[in-house]
Amino acid sequence: MPAPTISIRVTELKSALLAAAFAVAALVPHGAAAAPQTVKENTLSVGSDLTYPPFVYMKDGKPAGFDVELMEGIAKQLGLAAEFKDTRFTSLITGARANHFDVIASALYVTPERQKILNFIPYIKAGSSLLVLKDAKYRPSNEKELCGKVIGSMQGASWLPKLKALSEDYCVKNNLGAIETREFDTDAQVTQALRSGSVDVEFMDNVVAAELLKKFPEEYAVTSGALIYPIMVGIATTPLNKELFNAMNDAFAQMRKDGSYDALVKAYRMEPVTDDEIKAVVSTAQ
């Protein structure tokens, strides 16, 4: 009779579909939900200034560094492939807002001004250091000793408005001379300006300064003691893609849970953020 045959075929079809579903599920990383919408299908596009070791840089023709490994881990949790788009630091925020990439991961400091236009997930704590040539006579120990000097910095750095305010409110008012800042596209260009004598001191991220000292201990010195302007560093998306932001936050939580984040922080000698610090920043997301 035809009816039982149809029933058997339907049952077989259901079994086949169920088996296929399990097979697909097995390919998705543990704990990962359906991949969120991204600029490029099956890809997490990451905007990074690949001139900034140890966060993001090129090694043997490939992106490398703390931020690169972090984003590859997050992408894996989401079932996506991470793709890095080399973008100068000053163009990262405009690039994200223009939908050129999904997320910024480039040692981007979490500031109130940036939080007005971006959603952040903080991943380490950092601050700034003062770098001079090893044999320099001028050896400032803190930001107030920058009065009357020429400071080199990357363009768009979060400390530039603070240095301007310090110059106006402290240096000039106390007749100590204004702070002159000279900005450059990349950190390497700032360091070259220091070597050539066109700036007196380089104002830079403390982790980047430590990396430079490790490579060239006989050429440079960090003269500042405590961190200047302590701050959190985060990955950022625009408010237009809250789904991706939430998915990345969940993926980052999984990395903290499974130990891969702790291993990464230890390998790069970074200072980790706490769950409470993350929640405080994430809760302000638009």
C-alpha cells in the first residue's frame, strides 16, 4: 500500500535532516551562537594600524601581536575568520563609521569622547610613558616636567588634549613655557624624530615603550615612574551593529572563562581587566 511507503520516506528524510543539522553544529565552536551580520560574509573585518608592536604589527608578512591574537580568538568563537585591514590610527574611527570594517582593534584607549560614538569592550589596562635617548640629559619623570619642551606623539592620541590643557593651565600660568607637540602618522616616525633631535621626548603607550626597550636597551630609556594618564584599552564597534557587539562580548567572556585570555595576557605581559571593569564600560554601550 502506498501510504506506509510515503510515511517511511518522510521519516527517513527527517532523520537525514537531523543528522545534517548535528554535523553542521559540530563545526561551530563550543559556546558560539549563530554568526552575527558582518561587512564581509563569514569574516570578521578588523581595522588595525599594523605599525604598533606589540599590539598590532606585521611579522613575516602577516599580522601579529596581542590584538591580532585576541581578535582571532574572538572570531573563532563566532565561527568567523579574522581579516585585518591596515589603517592609519587617525582613520580608524572614520573607517568603522563608514563600514569599511566591523571592529577596531588597535590599542584604542577608552575615553568618554570616544564612548559617545563607539561601543567598547575593554581588554587590558594601560597608560603612558616618557621615552628619551639613553644618553639624554633631559630626563622628565612626569608630565609636569614637559613644560617648555617639544613632545613627539602619534596623531589622534587620547593624551594630546590632556597635554594641551596641562600646557595652558599649568605651564603657561606658571611661566614655565608652553608644551609644543609634534604629531606623526606612526609611532616609528615619532621615534625617528626623537633620534634626529626634532623632539625632546616621545609620549607613548607604556606597553609599546617596554617593547622598544626590550629590543634596544642601549639606545632608549623610559624616565617616567608611575604610569601617566592610566586608562583602559578596548575593541570598538559602532552603535549600528549592536548584534555584533553583543556577540563579541559573549565571545570575549568565553575566552576569559576557558583560560585563553589569561594565557594571552601572560604571554604579552599585559595588565588584565576585571569583570567589573568590563561590565562598567559595556553597560554604557548605545
